[in-house]
Amino acid sequence: MKHCSSCGQENELRIPDGEDRERHVCASCGTIHYQNPKMVVGCIVEHGNRILLCKRAISPRRGFWTIPAGFMELGESAPAGAARETLEEACAKVEIVAPYAHFDIPHIGQAYLIYRARLLEERFAPGPESTEVELVDPARIPWEELAFLAVRYSLELLCEDREAGRYRHHLGSVVRSNDGFALADHQFFKLASLKK
């Protein structure tokens, strides 16, 4: 961040008084410019045994499949943002059922908040950010064509939870190493049993 958004003068990188890390600070007016992680909110929409997936029409990862998700907006709650993203990307109205996963992705400054949701009516279609929208049986999830690791981990854990007959809330971090990426520090908390 080269220039101050308050006065337009140049920023410098330094540790402000009372802080423990470098921040961009305006050399003229002293404004501290905090850069915080972006919140990505989305829904795993379940309908019967199937899951709603969208094929991306935009970059990054154009042409790959994902759950409906996107950046949370100012002035909305995380569940409201997840429902809004589902309406925008899949033209689907949903009811949030429960929180499902929280994955931090420190190397790109993002946190994913994923909710389980159900369709309010069996209507969906591609929105402006999708080329296709489908209800997919878990056995037909296109694993090699998923757009993002947080989505892949969420769907893998959902399949495990369904197989075990219970839902849990998952926490973890997607971390980068010399070998690639992995889900680290995974924890879970039991939420509810699946009804048969």
C-alpha cells in the first residue's frame, strides 16, 4: 500500500506504538492502514442425497466446480452472505441449517465459513458467475475439477460425516509446505445425528 487512503501521501512500513508487527503507516497524517483477512462465505446446499455445485464462469479457476461461495460484504452476517452468494451464483433460495466448516488459509489471507443449507424450492440456474449449476450425487462429485482446496476439504468431510450418519462442525487451516497443501490442525465438534 504505497499511498494513504486518507490524505494521499506516501505510507511507510513500520511497527506503530503499541503494536507487535509492521503496518503501513502514513508518514504525513499518521493513519495506520490495517490489512485483515478476507472472509469467504458459502453453502453446501443439500437436496435429498444430492449437493448443489456451480461451474465457475469467472477467474480465478474459471471452468472448475465449486459450492456457491464468495466474499462477505460489509453490513451482512456470515450466514446472510452465504445465502446471498447462493442466490447470486445458483439463483437458488436457501435456508441455512447449521455452520459446517471454518478453514483459515493464512498464506492468502482468507478464512472460509461454510454452512449447510437446504433448498427452499427446487429451482436453480446459473447466475452471472456460473456457467452450469447441478445437483450432484456425492459419488459423482468431480473431485479433480474442484476449484478450491477449502471446497474440496468441505465436501470430503461432508461425505465422511454422511457415511458415519452424523454431522460435525470442522475447524482447520489449509497450509502450504514443500509437498503442496494440506488440511492442518483439523478439529471437529459433533453437531447433530443424521435422521434416517
